[in-house]
Amino acid sequence: MGWAKSHLKTMSIDTNLDNIQEPITTASPEVRQIIEQVLKLEKDKLYLKAPRNINDDVLTIIKEIVT
Amino acid sequence: MKLISIKLCNFRQFYGKTPEIILSSGQKNTTMIHGNNGAGKTTILNAFTWILYQQFTAAFASPELLVNKRAISEVNIGTSVECYAEIILEHENKRYQIKRRCFVYRDQDNKIQYGQIQLFMSFAGDDGCWYPPMQQPEEIINRILPESLYQYFFFDGEHIEHIFRSSEKNTIAEDTKELLGVKILDRAIEHLKKAKKTLQDELNELGESDIKKLLTQKNKLEQEHTKTNQTKENHLQKLSQYEELKKILTQQLLELSGAEELKQLKEKLENQEKTLRNNLVNTKQKIKKTLSSKGYTILLTEVNSEFYQLIEELRNRGELPSGIKQKFIEQLLDRQQCICGNQLHEGTEQYLQVQSWKNKAGIADVEEAAIRLESNVIELEKQVEDFWNNIDTDQSNIQQWRLELSQVETELDNIKNKFRHAPDEDLKNLQKRLDEIEESIREVILEQGVIKQQQEIITKEIDTLEKQISKQKIKEEKQALAQKRINSTQDAIERLQEVRKRVESQFRLSLEKRVQDIFNSISFTPYIPRINSDYEIRLVENTSGVAVPVAASTGENQILSLSFIGGIIDRVRDWSQKNTFIGLDSSTFPMVMDSPFGSLDEIYRRQVAKAIPQIANQLIVLVTKTQWRGEVETEMRKYIGKEYILVYHSPKPDCEEDSINIDGITYPLVVRSSNGYEYTEIIEVEKEIEF
């Protein structure tokens, strides 16, 4: 919690695209897993305007990872 | 996405099926298609956008007239003509065949009518066979290259700056973000927020934990229980003290009274009292025992009478007891002689008569069981009698002993009374003291009962509380888990928001730098492209040290737009290789350009020609003979892998024919139509095969 706030100050704006993913790579294994799985799910359903059951699917991902 | 080939059938200028136009890729990544005005260059560009998105560019006139005029006029009224365009492309090592088709016919009024436009897709499996896809073709195409972005990859070079007209500017930012996967991030953030809300609701539903309150209550009750235990202990001590005192006082009393007779009588009475009380207790126990062990016998009366009735019926029927046994009949038959002396030979009348008795004869087992049961029932009935006798005796004993006990108590009381009213003050006082002690003993015993009840209540309450506490513990575990989930979700949201922020700001800056590089490599002006947060691009001039916007020429704007597209392709490619989480598949982009050199002067034409084969991974350029001038040819020749000519067949009898010379060979561009129809034919420029 409050992660973004503490990192905002140190984040330098540059033209390099290498460190964009850093907030994900530095996450705890659980949070990283949530992010990975949710992004995959969203990517798969990106071209559906209103993906069915996506809220339940996201909730299931969280509940299955954080036990 | 890599374009492999395109094929048309009765599509605009193209009559019948065109040969498959193979598109070049790899090192020689450029396909050059030559054609004069009206030969079908714009048609080919629009065939791509029609197949993929059912869209046309602004320069595509009369988009409602798709079918080839010759094809539709050759068939009878009511007969339909197939009009289609299909491409083969490769994406993520998978080959897709995509075809858009419609049937067209002329109605009774000779009006051209279009049937439904249909989209077909199949993909090549690893076994090389073609299969229909599992998802909607539109969905797959959009995943390969979002529709909102097609205009950056399939465009009319003469009007390239139209893509960036102010009214459409705001969509550029959105479109680009989509290409970067920002939409995925946005949706992930949005859905994670919703999930967090649900988790929060679930936590609220669990409610506050009462465990602390319950533990305090339990502690209080436990303390109370300990306190009552102490009181109980105190009472027991008091009781033994009182009993001891009572014994001493009784002794003193008797000694002081001096009457041995009275003493003996009292002792005798007290012994009697003890015996009687013992008897009462024992007898009551005996009754309980009798009731539990023999009580059932008195409930059997009905069953017993039923049994007797059954037996009676059997007897009446002569089945019990059977006068003749089966065994006996069998012996007679075996012996072949009746007891009357008659011979019993098999088959004779006598034999049959004796044999018929066999069925009437009783079965030994049944009889035996009946006899045994009967004796048991008789025994049970006897027990009923015994039971009542025993109970009656015990009851009358109890009554008798109660009577005796009351007499003994009266006599004892009389003795006490004697002491109470004795002339001797000491005696009197002693008895009074004794009475007091006895009263105290009674009180303590009563008190003990109260305490016992209290303790039972407390124990029950503690039990209930413990059950509630263990329930609350489970609830607390659930709460902790829900909170943990909420925290993780919040963390994921914040991290994704940060990634999104970085994508936006860093990508834009990275893009700006790349666009500047490309623009610089093409333009001879000192202008610098700038991209604002809405991805609006403009040129500034910085020679005076202050950035001032530049009123750029059409040519500059065209180069700027090309630089922007080139920048986007380059940066998106870079980003899609670097981002491993969103997993974009946008590492290869084709560019299909119609007349890219239209309004450019010589220097820019050369620069653009030099730059574009390097900007896109795959390039398809549609040019007129005039656009294909020396400098363009010089710069692009080495990238050309495939080259085609669109030969325009003109129905005009006196039309001016035209041709183009490529590698020393002359190819026709405009020829007179031999059949009076206007159409275009595609021919491939032969290339020397390099080894």
C-alpha cells in the first residue's frame, strides 16, 4: 500500500522504455501473479465491448492467489 | 502482421480473378505496384481495408460500386456474380486466409443489387491444413491490428496529413495507446477496482468481531465460578465444624443430664433412625431396579393372549400337538406294513391311504418350538405376578418404615424437648445451642444446593460463550484473509496505474525523439517535431533559442506525418518486444501506401524513398509513372522484391497508349480494350532470380 506514492518522487522521466514494467517486476510474488493473470484475461477479452463475467473472473484470480 | 498475398475477383477494375499478388518481405521488403491514374492503385489499397475492416479511404470514389462492370453486364438479369477480395497474412507464426465476399446481380429494372457482405477466415494449423477459427474473424483481425489504427498502415500518401486533421487528432492518442496496450491496463485497473469493491463489501458483511467482548464475559464468568468454588469449600468446612460441634454438644448434653437410661434411649433411637433411613434408601433403590429389569413383563399381557389364541387355533385344527408324526408314517411305508397288520405295497390303496396321512402329520420342529414358547410365556406370566408381589411388599415396607421413622423422630424430639424445658439451665442452654447448630447445618446444606445450581448455570454459560468465541475466531480469520486480498488488489491497482503512467509519459517522449530523428533524416529544415500529451504533433522552430510554432508546407506536413507513422511503428515494435506482461503481438508492421510522393519535390522524394523501406517491416507502394522518377527508383530499387504493373484496358478507341520501362523491358500501362470493356489486368515484372 502506498507503493506508488513512495516511488513517484524517485521516478525519472526519460525516453527509455526499459523501466516501464518495473512496478510489476518489483511486486510481491502474489501481487505479480494477480497482475499477470488479470492482464492476460483482459488481453484475451480486449475486443469484447462488455466482456461477460470478467468481474467474477478477476475476483476468482485474486481469491485463488491470495489464500 | 506480415502480408503474404492478395487476390481480387470482379472487384472494381479487376475483371475475373486476378493472379495471386505475392507481396515481398524480408530483406527486400518492398512490393512496387505501377499504374496510371484510374488503373486501380487506390482500389488495391482499399481492397486491403475492405477485407480487413470493411472500410475505405477518403480517396476511394463511389464505394457502393464494388463489382466489376464487365462482369455484371455479362450475366443475365437475376444471375449473380461473385465479387470478392482475399488476403493471406501471417501473424505470430500463424497463417490466416481472410476473404470478404458479396454476390451481386441486376434486378428487373437493370439496377445492380448487392447481397450480404460476408467475411470468411481460416488459419493454417501446424499440420498445414486450413481450419476455421474458434473466434469471430472480426475479433481476430482486431487483435492482429485494431481497426482504429488501420489508417496509419494503409494510407493515401497524397493525403497522409489528413490522418492528423484536427478533428481526428484526439483519436490518435487513444489509438496509439491501444497499440501500446494501455487499454488493457485501463481495463485491468477498472476491473481490479470493481473486484476490490466486492472484496470490501464481503469484509463489511462479515461485520465487526465480538471476540474481545466475549472473552471479557467468559473471564468474568470463570472468576465467578472460582468464587463459588471457594464459598462451597468454606461451607464444607463450616459443615464439618458444625457436625463436630454437634457431636461434642450432644455428648456433653447426655453426660450432663446424668440419666443413663435417657442416654441409652437416645442412642437406641438414633441408631433406629439410621437403620430406618438406610432401609428406605435401599428399598427405593430395589424398586428402581425391579422396575427397570422386570417392569416390561406387565406390558406383555396383550401379546401373551395373542399367543394363546394362536396356539389354541393350531390345536383346534389338530395341528398341535400332532397325534401322528411324519416320521412315524415314513417308517410304516418303509416297513411296508401298517400297525393293523395290513401290507403296504407301493401303489396299493392301503399304501396311498397311509401315505395321505403324511401331509396331515405335524412337523416335529414346529411342535417343539411351540412347546418351548408356551413354557416361556407361562414363565413370563408368573414373573408378572412376582413383579407385583415384590413391588407391593417394598411399598408396604416403605410405608411401615416411614411410620416408624416418624415415631422415632417424635420420640427423639420428645427427648430434646425434655432438655429444652429442663430445670437445669446448663442442660437447657446446651440443648438450645444444639438446636442452633442444627439450624445452621440446615442452612449451610440449603446454601450448598443454591451454589450447585449457580455453578451449573455458569458452566452452561461458559460453554455457550466458548462456542461463540470459536465461531468468532473463524470469522476473524476470514476478515484477515479478506483484508489481505483487498491490500494485494490495491497494490496491484497502484502498480498498474504507475505502469500506465510510465507507458504514457515515457512512450510519448520516446516517440517524440524517434519522430524527430526520422524527420531530421528526411527534412532539410531546422524544424523540430513536438508531440503533446494528446499526441498532437506540430513543428516548432528553435533557432532563436525559443520554440516557435512553424506554419509548415504541405510537403513538410507530409514528411511530418510519415515521420510520425514511422516513429509509432518503430516505438511500438520496441515496446512490444520489451513488455513481457501485456504481451502485445505488434512486432511487425506492414505499410501500404498509395502515391507517397505526390506533392513532394525532388529532395524530399529522394529522402522519403530512402526512409520508408526502413521505417516499415514490409512496404507496399502504389505509384504512377510520374511518381516513379529517377531518384525514387534509385533509392528504392534495392528494396524491391516484387513488382507488378496494372495494365489499364481502355474502351476508348483513340486512347493514348502508355508504357513503362523497367530493367530494360517495356511493359504496357494503358492499352486499347479489345472487347469494348474497361478493365485492368495485373502483370508481374520479371525479376532475375538471385542465388
